[in-house]
Amino acid sequence: MTQINCKAPEISERKTIARRQFLRFLAGSPLLTATSAGTIANLLAAGSHQALAQSYDVLRGASRALGPDGIIPAPGDTLDVFEFEPAAKKAVLGQAAPAHWGYLESGVEGNVTRDANHTAYAKYNIRVQRLIDARKIDTSVKIFGETWGSPIFCCPVSSLGAYNPEAGVAVARAAGKRKHQMILSTVDNASIADVNKAHGWPAWFMLYPTDAWSVTQALVQRAESAGSPAIVLTVDRQGGRNTEYMFRERRQDQRDCTACHQPGAFANEVSRKANFDGIDVSKVTNLYGTGMTWEFVDRLRATVKGKLVLKGIMTGEDAKEALRHGVDGLIVSNHGGRAEESGQATIGVLVEVVEAVGGKVPVLIDGGVRRGTDVLKALALGATAVGIGRPYVWGLASFGEPGVDRVLEILDDEFTTIMRQVGALNINQITRENVTRA
């Protein structure tokens, strides 16, 4: 998928020479103390980029080069998660699949809500504190008796097989290695059993209930039999949506997509999906259960043996109602800006939802998270954990499992750094005192 840059060694060599010349200049500067000059002299002698990066942050990543098209050639070359997006686009369009790219990037109508999810984080600033020994940081969080190594989890994204043949299994291996939890979509190409095996411990299962109760029951039983401790009912897809960006990209797609996508043919649509294997879907007409009410939640609560989480809550009123119906947890979500064009960012309603539940159940959040600082802001405003979606799919599409791994590594590193800067030694020490309105 990537082009070979024949000039890369020459460029890298010139950068190395320039860097060493700069260090020699610093070592000979009369402005430096003997200790500083000695440190630089040691770096010159070692010739180690790793030592250089650890000792002199301004030069971090200096030897990392972009490809001739300005796109990263390998996951280790990335400096932030944004650099994965053009790499993913290149990979997907390289497979002549513009509709798949449109599906991943699309919000609703003018993408106002999709974009607001991210830009709203800029409305909050972080208050930092000095002179706190923060060398030892604990990023773990405990939810439903599970201890995650990080509060960052991988959100459910449908049809990951469109971006990598291993689909959710590749995500599971990367997330499990770094002790991140993940939620698998009902309509991923990988089964919940295979994902749980690859992850190393059971993932949560995001439920699209369909409009047939027997299918809902079968999906729940399948996930629980595979060990999944939480069923996550998505409640934000009942009103329909107009994903214009995807439709525009589909116009450019020259493939014959009818083998997988036939309008009105639900059975054909999901027969390819592993979690529906062996389940009779002949009476199903839609995936999302568009007639769901709170009575449906009651019925599902009576069926689910483990934890029941509602994903898609955006108001305090619905949060309080969820508690009355025995729900164990909530995810503040607007489906990544793909559910409704409300213009309302998830971070903007987080406090309202957190205050409504009063600490009785965990409140998670997703939508627009792109930096470790976003994670800290969400936790400070009351979130128990913070989900990412598009960033890890960019990593998956561009480089497979190593891409997902690098996305998680970047966010973990950024998050740990900002924890140290605010003087929070563990998740519990991140409070509303750490943020202020911009």
C-alpha cells in the first residue's frame, strides 16, 4: 500500500549529520554549564536516537520522515493520531472503495454534530499544578469489577472488515495487549467469541436489537455465552439519518456492491456477519429496533444476566429514567455525530448526565476524542471512561493491528503526560478542579 522512497536513506543521513552538528555547537557554547555540555557530549558519543529523544524533547521524532506523498509510511512514524487519517484514506481509496471511506468519515447532513464533538473540547482549559512528584502514575480504572489499564476504550464500529480483513480481532489484540477494554459491534465481521479470545478477556457487546425479539434474545445469549460481562444497547439510531458525505462518496464508487448491500434485503445484509451465524433473521426488517421504548429496556433488563448499559444518552432526563429501569451504566454518545444533527457535542452534556445519576452508575463518554488532554477533560467533568472510534479505525485501515496499537500508545502517552502536569497520580485524583471553561 505504501510507495518506496528511494531517497529516504539520503534524507535521513542529512538529518542525522545536521543534528550532530547542532549538538556539537551546543557542546561548545560558553552558555552551557559543564554538566550540560557533558550530557550533550555523551549523546554524541552514544549516537542513540532513543537517548536523544528521552534527553532532549525538542528533537523528538526529528529522524522520522514522511513519504513522498506527505503521508506516514509506517505506524511508528506518527506523532499524533491525526496523521493516521490521510494514511487510512490512502489505503481505503487504494482499494477503490470510496464508499467505505465515506462510511467511516460521514456524520449526518452537514457534519455539524460530528465536528462539534471534537471542537467542543477547546471550550475547556486544564488547570496545571507544579512541584508535585508525579513520576509514578497509575492510569488504571475499575468498572463493573474489571480493572482496565487505561480509561481509554475502543468504541463499537460496524463492519471493520471493510478496513482490514481481521476486523475486530486485530483491534482486540492491540487493545488487549495494552489492557484497554473494547466494545464489539453486533455487525462487525468478527464474532464476539473470536474477539474475546484475541483480547485476552471478554469484551463488552454492543447490541443492535433488530425488530425481532427472538433475534435479540439469541444475540444476548451468544454474547453472554462468550463471557461478555456487559450488553450495551444502542438507543440513538431510531430516528433515521441522512449521511450525505457517505452518499457523495458512493457516487464515485465503481464497484458492484450488491453482493453485500441490497436495499430492503436484511437477511442478505447480515448473513455475512459472524454474530448472526445460525440465527433465523427471516422476520427481521430493520437492525435498530426503531420501535423501542422504555418497556423494551425493561424486557431486556429481565433477559440480560450481566450488566446492561445504554449507549446514546444525551440528557439528564433520560439518564434519570434509565436508573428507574434498572440500567447499570450509561454512555453519553451521539454515535460519533452519526445519529442526529443536533449540533450538541457529547462533552457539552456530560456534566448534566453525571449530575443526574449522582454517582449511582458509571457514566462513559465517546465522540470527538483525539488527544490525551481530551481524555483528562472528560474524566475531570465526571466521565468514568472515555471511548475512541475513528482514530483506531484510521490505524486499522492504514496498518492493521500495529496501527491500532500505535494509536493507543500515542493517546496513553499524551494522557500520562497531562496527568503529570496537573499533578494527578491516579484517575481518582482527576476532578472538576482540574478544568475550567475557556
